[in-house]
Amino acid sequence: MNENLQFLQALKDVSDEDFNEDMNSISLTGEHEFSDKFNRKMKKLIARQKKQYFRFVSTAGRRAACIILAVVVISASALSVEAVRNAVYDFIIKIFSNHSVVTTESGTDDGYPTSIEEKYYISKLPAGFEQTQYGETDYNVP
């Protein structure tokens, strides 16, 4: 409280005449009394801070912002690596009504055949089994 009195006294000394008149009307020793409405709000705030979940709730927004920022930074840094970037950008999934086709356009499939020439099937059935159906299409031998 002593610092406040010294500050007000210094302010009085350097101010002009009109301001000095206003300053003389200020009580240097009186205490300020807060309104009942303000006191109720302060009690409510203090009671809310004493609850267990207050610390978590008061920092929830900051936590969410930190998580979002971390995801953005990790994504940006991962995409700066060429191998990861190619895997993300070149990976394409085409979904049709009854099947999905997964392809890559990264150029890693160079040198591989585009079709299978040799047909694979069960040539000899185990004992006790017999073949009931046989079908052949351009794409498979069921």
C-alpha cells in the first residue's frame, strides 16, 4: 500500500493545477469497496477454480491447438522426405461397385510383366474328390 501512496504523491507533484484539484479530491487512505455483484462473480470464479476438472477444461483449447499444430508439422515434415511423399502422392485406390483396384504410379513397377501368361490350376485332385465345375475366362481359371 505504501508504494501506491508514493506513486500518487509523485503524480500530484508533477501534474498541472487543474489536475491537482482533481487529485486532492481523491482519498489516499480510503479503501475501495466492490459492489455486491462483483463480489458474487469473484466468489463464483474462485469456487469454479477449486473444482478438480477446472485445470483440464481451462487448457482444453490450448491442448487442441497444440495437437492440431503437431499434426500439421508432422505432415509437412513427412512430406519433405521423397520416399514418403511419393508413397502418399502416387498411391491411388480406385473403388468400383464390386472390387477395388490398387495401383501405384511411382515407376517402381518397371520391368514387370503386365499380364500373366501361364495359367495355374489344380491339375490333380486329392483322393475322394471329383471336379464338378470348370470355367475359364480371359482373367482367371476358377
